[in-house]
Amino acid sequence: MEGNKGYGVWLRRLGLALAFVTCLGVALAYMSGAGQAAAATGQKTTGKWVVELYMCGTDLESRGGAATNDLVELTAQLPPEGVTFVIQTGGAKTWYNETVKPQELDRFIYDQDGLRRLEPQPDADMAAADTLAGFLRFAQDNFAADHRVLIVWDHGGGTVGGACYDERTQHMMSLNQMQEALASVYENNRETPPFDIVGFDCCLMATYGVANNFEGYGRYLVASQELEPGNGWYYSGIVKGLQEGVGSEPFVLAQVMCDSYMEGCRAAGTADAATLSVTDLSKLPQLREAYEQMGIEAIKAAEQAPKQFFSRYARKAKQAVSFGGNTRDTGYTNMIDMGDFAQRTEDLLPAHAQKVQQALAAAVSYKVNGPLKKGSQGLSCYYPYQIEQQTYFEQVRAASEQYKSLYRYLATGEAPSPEGLVVKFDVAAMEDLPVDADKDGTVFCKMTPQQMENLAAVRCDLILYDGNQNFICMYGNDANVDVDWDQGVCKDNFNGTWMMLDKHPVYTDVTEQTEDHITYAIPIKLNGQDMNLFVVYEGATGKYRILGARAAINEQGAADRNLVQLKPGDTVTTQQYVMGGGQTEKDFKAVDAATFQLGEHFAVTDEPLPDGTYGYVFDFITPTGDYAMSGMAFYELQKGDITTSVAAR
């Protein structure tokens, strides 16, 4: 299995191939001696520790054994004296071992006496609040502890999506449900919360909303802002840390979770975009005060001049580090980095943007991140890339009330107070905005200040065009546009090439644009499965790097953790968007284009386009995601020469 460390590889590495899949308990016969020796060499962990692992296996397990892999990692060495892992499994149609059953909830205890399988529980929805509450109550009633850790294992979807997708029921557990489960077992106590660490071995869960949700239930939140790769947390590293005595201080254990995660990502080749952070929830009140006040400042500024404010605000959001894709093909997480966004909005929100950065730096006690996420600062905040999800955001009790109000204003156009101005972004008037070409063949268009007030971004689209308009194939959109927001001019950078995978043109969609790189999602079928290939263009090198492929966010909001690495011999089908004559760009449909096998030295490169006629338009995007296309320019490509013309006005 690609992107998940490799089931067979890890079993062989641990010497457990037959023992583990036959019975987890039998595997401990091999491990107990080595584990006890390792534990004896380290310092003792202080106090009794109970680590509660809520493992909803979902398709991560049924498609390749990711949960089984992590159980192998966990049980590779015995934990030290005083540490007990309490594990509940469920939520998957099939399991890659013979011990865990898909028709029941299984519970295990793992400590210095090895692994014991307890009496199975009746089958239940792992995404239900009652199921989580039952597990928490079982651990609370049966395992006394000086320190508790809760780890939720599964898919995640951030503030709006929640976590724990049960593939059998197709349900996802919301933040509201998680809070209800905790409240049914524990009292909320900000001074002495029941859990030292609440951790999510899931995608996208290091958010302001998640932190709010678990304040009073955990001291530290350990979670990822970005999509996690399939390898997930490195449980052997966590157990090793406990053996070496890091359990004497919960914060040090949280650091080990981060460091060992990056160690595992580097080993699996998935570290480029990895993130994991530790948020001190005792510092959340100061962050909340600053962030909510910044929201109030934003509402007041918007009510005075809504179009000017929201257009500039949206441009800042689209420049900030973002997570999860946020395109039509990948699905929308609506998550951007809080600190990076606050830094970019200092001119818009001068009274509180810096205060948010300071409070965030105090709250995020530790973080690790790969080079593509070097601007991430540990917690994400919500921004509505897809305005239709505003209704779901408003249902989240832990989400910011001020930002619910701000984005409701953006979505509906109705101001929060009677004195505020109504806002409507009228981008339809920019449809077919005239374009021209200068003497060098550079295509450009001019926008008025009033038109720019409607815009959050300008992209470009490249279209294969036949003169009779019987068939149009869209190659995709790109951020390779020069936009001068002061002068109201946008210019093309077209040079007759386009992004290609192993010399085959691909449809591109921009997912993130920062000062030093652009990340693209490319819809493909990989060995017959619909996926998005993630590719990053690095400004420093001028080259593309393939990160891997993963499925889109599902209808329940669960982001896919399986980052699949492409390899020679894989069968790839590229996709394009097409329409017939007399239709509009709204009628583009995805169709299969070319099917081929990846060669030995495949890569993504800019390659010359075949001779022909290509249409080029600027794409004008509003803060609410509506868009219009400019008039069309044409490039006639012939043996490396480019002739530029513009459509008649």
C-alpha cells in the first residue's frame, strides 16, 4: 500500500508478520523480552498514565491496514511501568488482522503485562457521541490515573467537519457531539482538566474551533493543521519517549508526539507538508480575547465600507497559508493559518492583528512543520472559501460568534447592525471585460477601482479552442498572472507551455499561493481510482515537485489521509473539462482525456503545447466565490512561434 508505510514492510521490520495478523496477543510473546529490557534502561515515568486510544479504523484500515500498522508500531515495545493504553477499535468494514472484528467494538489493554483483548462490545457507530462517551466512561471507571491522554484516530475535517468517520454508517462526529460525549463523563474544569493531552491523529484538527471545544477537558491539544499523510503518528516513538521518562511532564510527552511524527513522516517520504502542534489550552482565554476583538474590529470596518473591506480581506486570506485544498475537485476545508492571516491583515485591522499574533505565539507551545508549511504557526482559523458552508460553521458551538456574524454578513450581504451598509458583489458586470495585447504580445486588461472592490483574486484560464466553437477543452487555471491592485491592471505570463505529467497535459487548479511556492491539485484517475495529484511549484528552483495523490474530501467532510506516492508503471488517466457549442463556462464537465503508464523517470514539467489555437481569459473571483471571465485573447501556436490576437469587442 503506497503512502501508508507499507503494511508488509512494517510487519517484517518488527518481526511480527505471522504472529500479529493471527492474534495480537500472540505477538506479545515475541515482544515482551525486548520491551522489558528497553523499559528498564530508561527513567521511570512519574505517576500512573492512562492513554485512551479511540481508533475508528474506517477506510484507512479497510483499504490498506493503516490502523493495523499503528497497532504494530504501538506494540513493538512494552510501555514502562505505570503506563496503560486502553484501546477501542471499530468503524471499519474489514481489518488487516484476525483479532479485530468489523461486526463488534473491540477493547484492548496494553501495559507491561502485554496486550489483552477484553470482552467484545456490541457493534455501534463509532461516530456517535454515545459510543465515545461509553469508551471514556469505561476507561474512567476501570483505570485510575494521575495523568490521562485521549487520542482520537481517524479522518478529520477541521472545525466544520469534525472527526471520526465510520465508513459503515457514513457518519462523522461533529465537535458538538465530541463535547457532549466529554460532558456526559467529566466536569469541565479549566484549572484541572481531566486530560493532560487531547490528541488527534487525524487531518486538519489544529484549529481555533477545536481548541475552544476542548478547553476545560484537556491541558494541551496536539493536532495537525494540514492533511495528515497515511503514516500518521509514530507510536513506537511515543512509547519510546514514555520509556525514557518523558511522562514526568505532559508537555514533554506532547513534544515527543510532534517530533516522532516528523520522524515517521521523513521515513515515509511525507514530511514536505506535514504539520503538528501543541496548543496550551490554559492560554486560550488571552487568544480568544484578541481574536474575538479582531472580529469585532473587522465587523465595524466592514459596515463602514463593505465592498472595499471584504475584497481586501479576501485577498489577504487567499495569500495566507491554507490547508486541505479548497478547490472544486479537492473539496473545501475552509481553513487558513491564524497567525499568517493576522500578520497579513495588520493594515486592515491595526488595533488587534498584532495582539492575535502575540497571543497565538504564547498559546502554541511547540510545533513542527515541513518546508512547504514553514509559514504555519500552529492553529488554523475558519475562512469561507466556499460560502455555502457558512450554515454548517454557524452550527458549531465552539466556533467564534464574532466570525459567524462577520461571515454571515459576507454571505447574505445584510449588516449585523442597522447602521451597517448592505453589500453585494456584482461581478456579472465584469463578464467579457475587454482585453488587449501590447506590442510584445502580452495580454492585459484594465479594471476600475469600483470593479476591483468586487474582487478577491484574479486567475487565468487556458482553453483549447476551435474556430467553429464546436468543442472547447479547458486546460485549467493558474495563478501565474501579474496583478497590480494599485493601477488596476492584470497581465498574462503565457509562454506557450503548460504543466504536463510525463509529457501529458493536465488540468490544473490552484490550491495555495504563497510568496515562494504555488500548490496545484490535478484531477486524475490513478490505477482506476479518482484522486487529486498534489504538485508544488517552487519559485526558488523554478521546478515542480510531486507530493502525492489523495481522494477528495467526502460528503461528510472527512479529509483523506492516504497520500499515495506515484511510481513507475502506475496507470494514470488525466481529466479535462469540456463543453459544446452554445454553452457557457458553467457547463464544463469533467471527462477522461489520456490514459498512460508512468515511465521510469516521470515528472511534472512545463512543456510546449501542441500547435493550435488557444484561448486565454482572466478569471475574476469575488470574496463569495462567484466569478466572471474576461473577453478572450487568442494564441496561435505554430512551430514554437506565438501570435497573439484579441476577440472583437
